[in-house]
Amino acid sequence: MTILLAVAGILIMVIAIAVSIALHEIGHLVPAKLFNVRVTQYMIGFGKTLWSTRKGETEYGVKAIPLGGYVSMIGMLPPNTPGEKVSKSRRRYFQTMAQQAREDAAAELTAQDEGRTFISLPVWKRIIIMLGGPFMNLII
């Protein structure tokens, strides 16, 4: 009986944490959609995708490691500066990673995304999207 109660308690905590993660990410998702930013993914967890479904242009899903979540929006990273070179300093590895991430983000853009990127929004709208998650935490 004690083991059954312990398992039930663990299961309840895992579900409660997943719900709080989901609500936090909804805090980012809703304003992004209201401001017409193209949201490609809304995921609970990290790692391998366990389940997902697509509704419109957004994929909603659950991943294997329930330690957070994310909302992936088009244009989160500013484009590379033309002619920008990676320096030969100790930070070369991180600069290369950042440059690759920007190139990957730019590759996702389509002609229909004109004006629908996160980075193209006015600063006040970007702040609302970023603070949406913490605001949901306060509501919780």
C-alpha cells in the first residue's frame, strides 16, 4: 500500500510539473499568435518526440525529458551580419555555434514570413511575448 501511494504521489507531481510547464509555454504562445508571429513548435519537454500533432502551421507535442518546454518562433535570432567572420579567439566554438544557429533560423524563413518574424516586432511586443511565461507562473 505504501509503495502504491508513493508511486501515485510521484505520478501526481510529474503531471503537476508538466501542467505548469505547459501553462508557462502557453504564456509565450498566445501573445506570439496574437501578434501574428509564425510559431512552428509548441513542445513540453526536450529530447526525442514521444507524441506530436500539427494544427495549422504549429506542431504541438510532448518530448521524452520533462524538464522544461519551448515555443519555437520564426525569426528569434537576428540574421548574420554580411561578411562577419568567426574570430580565432577562445570563443571561436561559441561564435561558430551562434553563426550556425542564425543560418539555420534564416533557412526556415519563407516569402510568407515577411513581417511575421519575432525579431521584426516592435520591442514592446517582443517584451510581452517574453514576459508571457513568467506572467503565467504568477497566475499559477
